[in-house]
Amino acid sequence: MNRSSHPGAPPGPPPLRIERLAGPGLQALLPDLARLRIEVFRGWPYLYDGDPEAEARHLAEFAASPGATMVVARNGDLAVGAATCQPMTEAAAAVQAPFRAAGMDLSRLCYFGESVLSRIWRGQGVGVAFFAERLAAAREAGLTTAAFCAVRRDPADPRRPADHTPLDAFWRKRGFAPAPGLAVAMSWREVGAEAEVPQRLDVWLRDPV
């Protein structure tokens, strides 16, 4: 993300600007978040066939959360990546369900939602910044445990790209670990499907934040 300092080298792209937004400040970024979700989640492993109307409904619910936080990465004025978090007590019922069933105290939990970044900007530390900013937001809110969920896929699925690298090692470096037995049930329309497909998303936890 830094310019080259080598004498005579052509200037590289300016570093992305990372900004954390909360409350009314994130409202203006919702269309950008919807665009990025549709772009990024269309690929493996989510294979989400994005629906702008469904995106608008989902993000309106997120933005109504008093503790909602969005971290945005900008190239100039253009948002090229975003990540979200909110108190688990304000998350969707489907997300809360497995934590309630396990008897966990939702008032201690911060739910990390999407983390989406345009492909050309990957590998430059933006994902690390997204996690760091959300962990900081969780600590500032007095929350002690962070959780996110990742869709479960069969490694032998023929739709899996040959060059796909799982993110497990990256998540572990951020201090997260799988939570055995915890999974979130969702459904969405996959690319090429006519109807929504039930999905299982495995939970990862970091305690403390």
C-alpha cells in the first residue's frame, strides 16, 4: 500500500484510506456496501447471486442497529472495500440463534459481518486493517468476544477454483479459532440456481478481543 521509494521508479498507486464509521455516518456508504457484497460474494465460496432489493433490505436492518460500525477502504473517493460489525444483541435472529442455543451471553459478543474487498486491492494489508478496526470498535463498546461465520463448503466441490486458498491461516493470525458445534443457518440464491439454497456457516471466535 506504499509508494515505491526506489529512485527513478514510477509512482505507485496512493495508499488506500481506511476509515471507521458509525451511526448516521455510515448511511451514505450503504449503496457502496451493497455493490461490493454483490461483486465479491458472487465468487467462491459464497456463490451468491446478489439481488439489489434484498441487499437494500438487509443493509437497512444493519444500519438501524445503534451499535453498527462500518470500516471502509477508499481509493480516492471510491469505496473499494468494506467490513462491518455490531453488538450481537443487535444482529439478525438467525445469527443470534446458535449462540443462544449454546447458552452464551450475547451482551459480551461483537458480531463481525461481511468483509469485502475488490480483487485488485487484495494482498496489501486491507484485510488486516479491517480486523484491527473492528476489534478496536468492539473494545470501545465494552464487548469482550468477537465472532464471525464462514460458509461451509466441500473441498471436493467441482465449483471450487483450482487456485483457491482458504483463509483459515489468515483468521488464526488475527486471533480467531473455530468454535466446534456452532454454526449459523442461512439461505441465499446461488449463481445458476432458481431458488434459495440452505447454507451452513461455521462460527469462529476470538476471546478476548
